[in-house]
Amino acid sequence: LKQHITDHKTCCYKPDATRTMTVTPSTATPSTATTSNIPTTTTTPATEGIIIAGGSIGYGGDQSTELFIPHTGKSCSLPDLPHAIKRHTMDTLGNTPVLCGGHYPHGTSCLHFTPTTASGVWTNYATTLGRRYNHASWVSSAGLVLMGGENGYGSTTEILTSGGGNFS
């Protein structure tokens, strides 16, 4: 899952010493000399990262999350999930990570990470119609599609529309 975390620099690596460049063009003629300072700010393109959330620790799940920046090979911790989770899916809606399902007892919850900064928090996004784990998910034009899984919902599909509503 690729994300654009806007202030990942605060936790994943030290920023470059120089982010601003000053260009000073100079012209000279036999009678006069002028120098002008034109400050120019360079912008750094957004850095993509991968959010790693939850997973298995023995029988239980994990509630830790981290951001991995492939470009630098570094990672940093993000705020924990509100509960341990495993066997879930995570997709990007807009630029917001949405995590759905997972093994007991939270298989009906979907969480989103907002704002997408290092100080963001995981909060409730939606409640699914049924408990979903070991399921598939993808983002469609209609919303976030959750399909299949275990626990009696293997032959069902539901779509979470933007804003967290759902239909099957």
C-alpha cells in the first residue's frame, strides 16, 4: 500500500541540510555593475511509502503500524491501531489508508488513518455487514469492495461507499 505521508521526514530520516537555493545572476557593463538576488525555492516531490499495519504474533494479532520508505530503506513507527488485528486488508481511498476486517473479535470494523501525517490516528471508518477475514478487497469506482473470506461470508460481497456507507 503506497501512501503519501506529508511529514514522514520528521520520523523517517533527517532532512537535507539545504532545501532552499538562491540564484544570483550577475551582469556587468563598462559603466555600471548590478547584482540582483532572486530567491528561488526548490520543492521536493512527494515521497511514496508503504504502511505496514497489524499482523500475526503467535495466536493473536499485532496493533503496531509503521511507514517504510523504499527510497531511503528506512522506516518509522506510526501510531498503533486501537486493537490488535490480523488477516485484514488495507487499501487507499483517495490518499487515505483504510484497513478492513481481521480475525476475531474485530472482523466487522474498518479503520482509516487521518490525517495522513506522522501524528495521524486510526479511527472508525465503517462497520461491515459481516465479519470479514482472509478476504479480498480493491477500490472500484463504486467504493471499496470486500469479497469473500472465512466465517460464513465466503460467498458474499459488499461495497463500502465513500464516507463509510455500505451495500451488498
